[in-house]
Amino acid sequence: MNDETRKNLIDILQAVEEIQNFVRGMDFKEYQNNLLTKRAVERDFEIIGEALNRIKYADDELLEKISEHHRIIGFRNILIHGYDIVDEAIVWQAATKHLPILVSEVKEILSV
């Protein structure tokens, strides 16, 4: 794994940690009513998706070790280009339910 790919994987872990810190202690209603948190979470998801997109061009084989990479990159594209159709419930689910899988897969890749 080259240094740029390693950096992108670390960026993913940092963005995940930020998302988890932003939503810690919140319920969905609080999230919906907190514009600052919503924007911060969306931005970190954009970073995660962009990092995966960069890895795709540098090491497509490694990217296959991340189970939902296509969906995550697509999610990033929706957040950036379809900002007016973002479903808060989907962002909330991603932030509160799906990130542990991504963290596990990225940590496993980094430990090799």
C-alpha cells in the first residue's frame, strides 16, 4: 500500500470519529433540528466518499476489501450534487448504524 492510500484510509477513520463525536448523545429529532451538526456530518461523509474514490484510482483491488464502497461513493455524490434532496433519515442511519462496519474494514486493511 502506498503512502497516499494509507493517508486516505486514515482520513476515513478520522472523519468517522468526528461523525460519531458530532452525534453522540443525540436522537434523530435533535439531529434534524441542529443545522450545524447536520452540515458537519454531511461534510465528513463527503470526505469519506472522496477518500474511497481516490483509493479506487490508486488501488482498486484494495478497495474491494471495503464491502459497501460503491454505495459510500454514491452517497458522497448525492451529498455534494444532490444537496437539495438529501434524506436526513438516511444520513442519520449511516451515521449511527453503518459506520462500525467501515471502521472495522479500514482498520483491518491498515493492520496488514
